[in-house]
Amino acid sequence: MDLIRIIFSILLPPVGVFLQVGLGGAFWLNILLTILGYISGIIHAVWIIAKR
């Protein structure tokens, strides 16, 4: 399942984070990071998935 989340994190970072943590603070932070810079959103999403 983590592989699917990582693939979603590369394509759409907020979706990968949502699948991992739901609508928590990490999800909203990831949306903000993705808007400010797509690469920062990807890094944050992969970090969230790898951390849990």
C-alpha cells in the first residue's frame, strides 16, 4: 500500500498525504507547499508516508 501512496505523492502530493493521514494539519500543509512549489509538496508527502 505504501507504494501506491508514494506514486500518488509524486503525481498529486496532497492525495498521497490524504491517504496516509486524512484531513489533518499535514494535509493542509501539503496543499500549501504544493501551491508554493510542486517539488516541496512531493518531498513533504514522501516524508509523511515514510515517517509512518
